[in-house]
Amino acid sequence: MQTMKKVIIGLFGVLLLASCEDFLVEEPKLSQSTEITLSTFDGLNKAVAGAYGPLASTTWYGPGFVLDAELRSGNGKRPTQSQYTSGRYTTPYELSYSASATSGLWGFAYYVISAANNVMDNLEGKAGVGGITQQQVDNLKAECLFLRALSHFDLVRLYAQPYTYAKTSDPDLPGVPYVFHTDPAGKPPRDKVVDVYNYIVTDLLEADSLMSDDYQRLGGIDPYAYATKPAVQALLSRVYLYMGEWQNAADYATKVINNSKFRLWTKEEYKDVWGQDVPSTGEVIFEIYGDKANSYDGYWEGPAYMTSPDGYADVAASNDLVNLYDPEDVRGELFRGVSDVPNLYWTLKYPGKGKATPDLNNVIVIRLSEMYLNRAEAIANGASVAGRNALDDINAVVVNRGETPYTGVTLDDIFTERRKELAFEGHLWFDYARTQRPMVRIDYTATNKENQNIPFPDYRWALPISNSEIDANPNLVQNEGYY
């Protein structure tokens, strides 16, 4: 794993990667220096395109961050059959983390943060040069703010206790360092959880104010693989939900729901949307595009191979998840079994774009159904949206999945529907944490039962920071329970 110092110095590699027109379709051209890249708007624009690359790394959305969360929370399990036991994903499933065995997200996230910061620190004076408008500069800055906010958000969710607990029980709980400017010699301490979330919101609000409504990065294969105004607003809704800021969570969800670019998938569409190369009109707001041309993409270690019996088959679906779905619910059809192993299922949300074999797959980060569920939860907690109630919003989702509509709705119902709708998209572990619910795993196959269930509060809701990061930065404090 990279240390903080190595990560910041490693920005040079990010900028070299970004010298191509589109990192998704071209090999990086290694002819530009960092100074040249940062000196022109065109160079800065290419640097931002390249900064999306690490999001597809195996430790982040391609797919460790997602599948680890599914295994920790009880949606996923590791098969015990001999043909499916490669040994991968043992640590997250058994929650056997230590300072020498933890997620590598820290290095990749600060890599992206450094890239975004360096671009923003060099935007001054670019408007008016060569026909570049102030709005173009603002759009680029907004993209960087989105990337910086998303990176810090994923870091603080993983390596710190949830905001709702910190705010009410211990406002001084450590989060992660919020890095606003790249300093190769910097050794920043951990900011408080509550401060990190406030910084994230500040970045996203500025991005929302700067980005034009119709902004779309040019030159990419997948328009949903880059920051847009709806993506910024959707992330704001999610962050506010994690903070228990119910009215703001509802308001920003409403902005996205009311955007005519998006609509809920129908029951008939739902089974066929997961292996698309580029999403058709529907729910996808922001996703990670799977492509071998991106040197960070795990490909063989990607989500399709990890979750298929035709691939490595390391992450199966738990029976208690599969059993949640009613027979008429199309979401229950997104699980695949094999004839020779009864009661063992794999998700079909990562079928591979070719569908004949597990190969590259996009990973959806934010989609429209989450916005309806966010708003339903926010309204159930006291938010007000003209003409809407929590029952309306939860039924908007379930009716489009073929499930029987609710006649009344509770917070437990909303939690369950989030589990069913967003399964294998990396939400359940963090939903347990932010709502301060104990985590109970029923279909648990590991012999080590010590970490099968996790009460709340508990030190295990925050993962340890790697020893290499602690050694490189003496100002970092390790999380409780991992000394």
C-alpha cells in the first residue's frame, strides 16, 4: 500500500496518465511534464479525465470497496465448496482486519484527491486565454470538487465511526485528513468526523453552484462515468442522509427525481440493464466505466469474475438476502444458482458486458431508485416535500419491481427495501452504521464466529488504518481496537 507521502508525490503519475484525450480509450502519452500539463486549460482538462481512473481500482469500485461491504454486512458470503475457495475476501467476510491487513482505499483515494487539488490550484488565469470561458473553468473546478468530496466521503465512511454517532456521542471522534492542497512533505492529522462531513458538503455545494446544468465532459465513451450536476446533487442527498440532515437529503433527492433525464426502470427492463456498456435512458446517475484501456481497472479481479460461478466465484449471495424477495419481485430473479450445488446463488448485477463470460463490467455508484429511498427515509424522519409522502416514494420503487405495494411504511420497511433494491451495490454495511443498528448475519459460513454479528456501538464499525500510513505520518492516530 502506498504511504501518504508516496501518494502525494505519485500525483506525477496521475498527470502523465491524464495526458491522453480520454483515459478510457487511449493509452497514456508519457511526453508531458507535470508543469506543462498544469500550465494550460487543455492539460488541466486532461488531468481531470485521468483522475477518474483510480476509481476503477480493485480496492475501490472495481470492486473491493463494494464487495467488502456486502460481505461484512450479510448480503454476501464466501462459498465453502472446494471448487469455489480461492481464499480471496476472507478478511472482510470474517472482519479479521488489522493494521497490517486492511483496505487499500487510503492510498488510491488520496491519489485522486491530490490530482483534483493540483488542478484546482492551477486554474487561476485560465479563463479568457485561447477562448476559454469562465464557465468552462468553473465546470472543471466543479468536477474536481466532486472527486475530492467523493474520495473523502468514501474514506471517512470506511475508516471512521459514522457521523450520526460522532455528533451525538463524541464530537471529537477522528475522521480522516481533509486535504485541500497538495503538499509532498505534508503530514496532516485526522480531522474530526463532524468536520470532514461539513467539508464534504461545502465542496459539493460549491460544485453545484459552479457547474452548468447541462455540463457533460466531452470525449468519453460513457457520459455517466463523469461528474454532472445531477451526480453532484445525488451525492449531496446521500451525504445529508448519512448526517441525518433530513430536509436537505429530501430536497436534493427531489432535484434529481424531478430531472427529466432520469426515470425508474420498469419491471421488464430491470433484469437487462446490468451488463450494458453504456446505460440507456433510466436510473444511472454516476458509475465507474469498466475498460481494459484504464490501467487501474482490475479486469480479471473485477466484479464480474468475483461474483460469477464461471469466474472466481469468491462472493456469493447469502440465503437470507435471496429469501427476502417475494416470488413476483423481479429483483429476486437477479440471482443465479448452479445445478450441482443447491441453495448457492450469485448476483447477476455484474454479468459482464459480453454476457457469455464474466468480463468487464460497469459499477453503478449512484442511481435514481436510491433517491426515492433517500427521500422516503427523510420524510419518515420529519422532512417535508410538497405533494409527497414516504409511502408514495417507497411504492414508486417496489411497484416498478413487481412487488405488492405497501399500505403503510415504517423506517424498518425502508431499511429492508434499501437492502433489497441496492443489494451488491455497497450500501448495507454503511446503512447499518449510519442508522446505528446492530448487524446480524444469519447465513454465515466462516468457522470463526467471533465476528459474525456486530453490535452498535463497536470499534469494528471503523476499519484500521494501515501500519504503512501510520509509519509514514506520525500525526495519524490509529483507530481504537487496532493498536
